[in-house]
Amino acid sequence: MHDGDLIELDITGIAHGGVFVGRHEGRVVFVSDTLPGERVRARLTDTRKKAFWRAEAIEVVDAAPQRRPHVWRSADIGVDPAERVGGAEFGHIDLAHQRALKERVIREAMERVGRLELPVDVRPAGDADHPESVDGTGWRTRVSLHVDDRGRVGAYAARSHHVVETPDFPLATEAVARAAAEVRGGARPGRVDLVQPADGRVRVLPRPEGERSTAAPEVVDEIVGERVFRVDAGGFWQVHRLAASTLTSLVTAELTASVGALDPEAMHLDLYGGVGLFAAALAELGGSSTRVVSVESDPRATEHAGENLAEWVGARAETARVDRYVQNLAAGASERERERLERGVVLLDPPRAGAGRVAVEGIAALSPSAVVYVACDPVALARDLALFAELGYRAERGIRGVDLFPNSHHVEAVTVLRR
């Protein structure tokens, strides 16, 4: 068979990355826009490999009971796949079943990649006072629009750089969606970022291709509980309107359940620390004299972290690559520093690729009492947890997932490792 051929597939599984698994004459076929339990008609898109093919679903022959009308019309299976927007790969699936599938993805990644059997659960963002929306829409406080050479503005089609001029943005907050609808003619090729910080006003940040702005970035406030964090409008902050508070609460609860009270005289580390969100959570657990170091490679974020942690006399922020920082610390720590590190907690929130062997070995060499891992990629998490297990650190309480990206395949996870 060849690219472009049509086949029918029974979907039996899910793979990492928002695609699903069927088989055609024994060969694995990865296919989008379906879910386990369905039979679909699909068009082959990549038949180069002997081990597996790729395809795109174009028609549902037998629907699973968990299928619902897609929350984003521009991503519906009825749209030509070439014009079907990406970023909402699970939008056709009941929200509760999305979370069950995300649990399955995390669990299978642990078993297949990490050779670990761990309990996993995935919960919604927010709480009773600040709940997730019923259908998992209206959560994005940050959206990137793309502008092509013809001046078209919109989202990328799935798995491509083709710009689709979609009329709506249901995953965004109402204010961001309105602002997105108004970004039309006149934009230069590249990207336009829309950012809604805690004050509710949407900032429109043009990012023309090949140009770097020389203007000083606007600094905005983000609020978690009663605490204010300063961050560049275009800098990193959690995308979901409830993410920062949800993750702070989850990290605090898991760490308290596993470790109990934090020792304020120990040395605690917040690695890949951004503007200090988790460093502040650690410092609040330990009290006013807590010693905590936030380590971040972005100098602007480090600058803000120093400001955001100023109330704790034992807190500081350093600009460094995490792998080099922990290696140097392990090699050069004094006896007193090493004793404090061994009583301390290391929290890491690495990018999607994970921390990697050098960083993991450096952390383990510090011999902290506990490691808190905040992850945005199940496979990278599984690889790193396998490395930590080799070095004597294991997840006693399993993995707590949180659905910070409803209607997409992405999921965040938190786990505490003990020596």
C-alpha cells in the first residue's frame, strides 16, 4: 500500500503524543482523531517504515460511546485533515475519558520505558471554589497565533506549519479568544502571542520572523493564592488559568504527605525554577528562615525570581544550566553544605525533554532526603525515574497527574522520590 490509500481500522490502543493505535494486516498504524473502541476509515500518510505506518482518520464507521461533538469545530473529523487545526487532539472525547486515557499513557510509559509499576491518577485542575469548566474549554491564558507569508493569521494545522484561519478559539479564555479574533490584516509573517495575566487585560505581542525586539519587556503580575509573582509578559508562566495554584497545592500536599515538615536549616533546591513559583512553595513550607536556591538558565527569569523570593532571607536565585550547577555543587560543596543538602529537598520542573542522565546523576550525588519531580512529558518522566531508581530514589506514593491541558493530549504529573 501507499501514502494516500484508504483503509479501515479497529482502534485498540493509545500512544504517546495524542495518536491512537490500530493494526492493518498485523502492522501497527498510528492514527489521529479517533479513540480506542472505534472503527474508522483512515488515509495513509506515511508508509515508509516496515514497523509501523501513520494515518489520519477521515470518517467514523463505528463510534465509541465516549465520543462527543468536538469542542473546536475547526478540529472536527468532518474537516479536511489538511485544514484541521492542531492543539485539541482529545476534543472529541468525553472529559472524564480523556483523563482515563492520560492515566493509561503515563502508566504504560512507566512500564514500557521506565520498567516501573506505579499507581497513577489524573485529576482536573482547580478545586471546589475554582473549578475546571464542564467541557474543558476556556482555560488558555496564553495563545500563539501564526502569520504566514500571505498574511493569513491563525492556528497551525495538526502536524504541519500550514496556517488555518479559524474563526474561534474555544480553549482560550473569553478575553484571549476575543483578542485573537481581532488579530487580522497587517501582521507581519511570524507569530503573535496573546497573554492575559492576573489583571485580566490581554497583551498582544508581535513576534515578526527574524526580528528581535530591543524594547524593554513589560513586566506583569501573576497571583497564586495571596502571593504575587512578577514575570515578563512574554516570559514563561503556566498556560492554564488554574495551573499555578493547582500545581502549588499538589506539590505542597505530596511533599507534606511524604516528608512532613521541611527543615528550614537544610538547603533546598528549585531546579529549572523560572520566576520562583516552586521555590516560594518550598519556602512557605519551611518558614521565614528557609534556605532555598532557585536555579534557572534564563537571566530575566532569574532576576524576577530574586524579586519574588525577597521576603525569605535564606532564599536566592542563580542563573545557571541545571546539569552543570548540580555537578559543580556536588564536586565543590563543603562538609557543612553537603550535610544541609542531604537534609534538604530538590524540586525539579524540567522542559519537555526531561532532565537527562547528567542532571539526574548530579542530583543523586547531592543525596537529598527527597526529590520532587514535576513533569510535562510521560516518556521523559519515565526515563528519568528509571535513572533515579538505579541511584536509589523511588516514587513511594506513585504519580499524581493533573489535567492542565484539557482537550489536548498533554498532561502534567507530580511525584515525590525518597532515598
